[in-house]
Amino acid sequence: MGQVILKRIASGDKSAVQDCLNAYGGLVWSLVRRMSPNSDEAEDAVQEIFIDIWKNAARFDEAQASETTFVAMIARRRLIDRLRKTNRQPNIDSLEDMTAEPSNGKNQDLQICVEAQEAAKAMKNLRPEQRQVLHLSIVQGFSHQEIADALKMPLGTVKTHARRGLSQVRAFLGLGDSDLEKEAAV
């Protein structure tokens, strides 16, 4: 059973899936329990990890690592991804929440609300890919590399969409930056 489970999964052997759960379930659960905040999160993480293991079974090379190491590396990567995602969750759910009418009526809050509404309107005028890149960057807090990975887009393209999108939003808001305008004109 030991070294051949992942190869059996890659070849489509249905019984290998259960063998994988039996052989590596304890390892995966012990890693997940240490890094998950609650049991619901832990169950979701275990499910995602095993799905990743099954999807990547064909990539397993016993010349590079043992099956146990391969499984542990996938589990660790998935758990780190989940922690990063959890830590990156914004305090607000969406751009529309940023533009909601303030309830306390303070002038400064009202001004911020109006500016946020104008920015949201400006973003609606962008091309869909620019809007998507800026949303992931501003609202979700993703880095350019994380956006490139999520959208399966070259890093340079992500940076271009972000730069041009911000330039267009600034222009729409009347906040034209002469350096950005010169660059966009080139």
C-alpha cells in the first residue's frame, strides 16, 4: 500500500482514494488541528487538502520525496493559503458597503462617504479586467502577484491594468496626476 497510493490515484484506481484517506488522514488531521481556528474550518481544510492531493497525485515523484512528505507539503501549502486568506479578509464585505450612508451624520464621515461613492462610480466606468484587478487589490488586499495567480494573468498585465485603471479613476474624479497622464499618453 505505502509508496503506490498516489500512483494508483493518478491511474484512476477508485479504491486508492479510500487507502489514501486511511493512510494519511491522521497526518492531515494533526496538521489541520494545529492551524485551524475551529472544527468547521478544520473539516473544510481537510476536504480541500485531500482534493488537492488527488488532483496532484500524478505529479508525485518518489525519486524526489516520499509519499508522506508529498502529502504533508500539499497539506502545509493549503493550510498556509487558508491562513493568508483568513488574515486578508477585509473589514467590509464589498465596495457598496464602503459607500453606504453614514448613520452618525458627522460632516467628515459624510465627505468620506461621498468620495467613496464617487470612486465607486468611477470604477464602474473601467474595463472589466481593470475593475477586477483594482477590486482584488483595494477591497481584498491582494498583492499584484496574488492577483496574477488568482486570475491566471501575467504579472506585467496585472500591473498595467492596475496603473491604467487608477489613472482613469483619478481622471474621472478630477485628481489627474501629471506624471500618470504623461505616462498614459505615451
